[in-house]
Amino acid sequence: LLHDETRQGWQEWFSKAGVEGRDVGSGPVFADFNILATAVIAGHGVALCPVEVFREELRRGDLVVLSDISTDDDKGYFLTMSAQPSSAEA
């Protein structure tokens, strides 16, 4: 999980998804949403991103919305990931 600097979004997202008891605080933290989105596009993980800020990346398919569960309802943050699968083996 990739985080913005507040680290609060994932806890809210998992709670709305009905998933409890997960350690959602670990993972890289990014102070800037553009850098966060760049990390997602590069295949480093998934993030909660403001849809309005990344409309172009979504339109191009660089980012995709993975769930209709949003956080911070007045800002429209959605779970996003790169449209291209990571080449790293699991």
C-alpha cells in the first residue's frame, strides 16, 4: 500500500470495505500526490488518489479505478493502480 502524507485514507477505505484487523499503516509515504501517482504508474503498489487531480491519467489508462469505495467523500479519493501489470515476479 502506498500512502499520502496523512496515512489515514487506507484505514477509512478498509473500514468502508468491511475489512477489519489489517495493518494498513506500513508502506512508502509520499508528500506529493504527483509523486505518489508516478509510483503507482511505475507498478510500485496501489494508492488512494483524488480522482479530480488525475482525470487525464485515468482517461489515458495510466491509472485505473479498482473500486467504487471512496474515502474523504468531499474529495473523491479512489483506489487506483497502474493499468500495466508489474513485471516483477511475486
